Amino acid sequence: MRYFLVVLFSALCHTILARGLQDNPVFYDLERRLVRLEDRQFSESQNLEHRMLEMEVQLGTQQEDDKYTPLKLEPNFYEVDGAKVIRLPPSENMKLIERLEKLEKNWEKDLEEKISKFTSKYDNLAERFSVVEDQVKGNLNAELEEKIRIPGSNYKWIGSKHYYIEHENQLTWFAALSKCGMLNGKLASLQNEEEWSAITDHLEADKSYWIDINDILEEGEYVSGLSSQIAPFLKWEAREPNNLILENSSEDCVELRRDYNHYMNDIVCSERNYYICELNI
């Protein structure tokens, strides 16, 4: 009865292990190797039985008075789901379990080492990336400083951009557009209320300033510069835009008008105003 329980327990362990590990490639390989080992043991056992039978035959022929009686050998395998499985003694079962535990520990150790190496490589890459990022930022800052040191310009950081505000010389809108281009910039392109508020804090109250907004190409369609990009932000004085026609010229360019608290006003492009340049980055 005890022997039967051992056999049953071994079969149950094998079935549980087979089902529990079949989805893991590493343990699937282990199981495949164990099956090969079991097949080899089964084959060796069969060969051993065959040799023992041959010995019995030889003994039977040598002993004339003894009647040959073949030994009854119990099959050294049992079946699980129709498959032959080697029956191992309890000590062998324990050895198999110990080997499985050892393999599992080795696998865990190997996995930990690989994770450690991967983490080390990741930290290395992160450090190198940080160095490269600092170098790129340094190069960009150097390039920006070079642009700011253009002779005849004095760009200042206002709000979120670099601006050059001309307080001394007045130009037409087109001349101001060209002048800003010569200074590696463009006429100021205000994007929102915050930028308008930041720049107007630096304007002189009695002066008007050109910005890039205009409707030269299409009446009533206000764009930035000479592009087709719609102006993202407009802050008109209450009576504007009125598009007055003066001496056969319509008001197609936009200024920040002095007597409107630097709210926007449309005016003839040939008028002369001070201007605001925005640094190209």
C-alpha cells in the first residue's frame, strides 16, 4: 500500500509540474530535457531486464538439475494519461525535486544578474544623454547669445521672448519689416494676452509701434507678416478696425497706438512709426 501511495504521489507531482510550467519557455526546456532523461532511463532499464533474462537462461542451461524459472520483474514504469513514465524510488524523486529547486534558484540568480546589468546600462545611457543634452543646450545658448550681440540691436528678454524695441527711429511698415530681418528677427508676432501685456509695459506712452499683423492680401483677413498664417491674437481698440481710406490708401497694417493705451489699430502702411522686432529662434 505504501509503495502504491509513493507511485501515485510521484505521478501527481509530475502532472502538476508539467501543467504549472508548460507556459514558461525556460521550464519547458527543462521539462523536455527531463523527458529525454526519463526515456534514456527507461531504455537502460529495459536493457537491464534483457541482460538479466539472458543470464537466467545461461544459468538454466548450466544447472541441469535446476528447472529454469524466469524471474518476475515488475514493470519499472507507470502510465499517466496514456504516457509511460519512469517509476523512481522515493530517493530519486527527492533528487529530482532538489534538482528542480536548484535550477529555479540558478534561473532566479541569472535573471537578477541580467536585470542588474540592464539597469546599469540604462543608468549609463541616461548619464550620457544628460551630458549630450547639456552640450546641446550650451550650443543653443551660445548661438542665441551670438544672435543677440548683433551690432545695432539690443534684444531683451521680455515675458517669454527676446524683443528689440526701437524708440528712436521711425519707419514705414515695410521698412520696419525689412529692418527686423536684418537684425535676425521679424516684426513682433503677439500670440496671446500675456505677451501683449508684457511688451506694452516696455513701450513709451506717447509713441506708436508697428507689429506684424496686416490684411494687405485680403481685406478683413488679418495675418502675420507676409504669410498666409492667420494672426493668433487681436486686441483692437473699441472703434477699430475701421479701414479708413486716406488719399487712395487703405488701412492695411496694424500698430500698437499710443492714444489707445497701445491697443491695436489699423493704419496706412506708409505711415512712419517706431517698431518692435522679435528675435528669430
